[in-house]
Amino acid sequence: MTSETNYREHQNEIKIVISTVLNEYEPEEIDLVDPLLEKYLKLIESGDYVQPSSSARKDIPLGFGGDSSLLIAILIPVVTSTFSKLLEYLTVDKLREARMDDKKKKAERDEGKMGFQTHIDKVNDEIVIKITGAGISKKQAKELASRIISLILQEMKKRS
């Protein structure tokens, strides 16, 4: 989901991940998924979404309004950007692999598995930083980050 990618194309997968996490942690917020995800995607598409700075007040963690005490307010931008980063990495990796001969592909594939894990670890750390910046404990943030990545990877597997 680079700047040219249509977020709508992946909206269902993003919604599934957000809804699953909310169902596990804050089920009373599930009814807010559709309207808030729609609002967020419209702001992204129009170019009106502004990523909050690290010094942003904790009561406005998103840049698109809403009550910051809601887990969904944190999940929407985090899940969307994480989905984008993982999809982008996998797409670039697949393109690179398609250009190689078979012997080189095997060596690169083995090396790529380590590279992908490194990429996942980096994305996981970014999620933890974003979530703890929104007032969630580091322990909870690590748990949420792992769950988000796991769910995104499951949705990507279903799609491929």
C-alpha cells in the first residue's frame, strides 16, 4: 500500500484485523469500526490526514478525531500502516525473486526468510512505540503488536 495503492482494495482485511483485536480486548467498540475506518480512509484518500507528531497530546492520538480512550482510535492507523508496510515488503521481495534463476532463488529465499523476520521485528517495534505513545502499557503494547502482525499475516495468506 504505497502512496499509489488503493487502501479500499485492502479495506476488508484491515477491518477483519481491527474487529478481531477489538473483539478480544474491547468488544464494546466493534460497532465503531465501520464509521471510523471509513472516516480515516476518506481522510487518507483526500490527503487531509495529518500524522500526529510525537509531541501530540495523548487525547488526540490519531489526527482524525475521536475519543483517545478508545482502543479503536489507536488500532485504525496502526493496523492500516502495518498492513501497508508488510504488503509492500512482500511485494518487493516477490518481484526481486521473480527476476532470479532457480539456484539463486533458493539461496535468496532462505536468506529472505531471515530478512522478513527482521522486517517483522522492526514493524513490531514501531507498533509498540506508537501504541505506548497513546498511553497503553509497554507489556500490553507488545501483546497487541504481536497479535496485530499475526492477524495481518493470516489475512495476507488467505488473499494469496
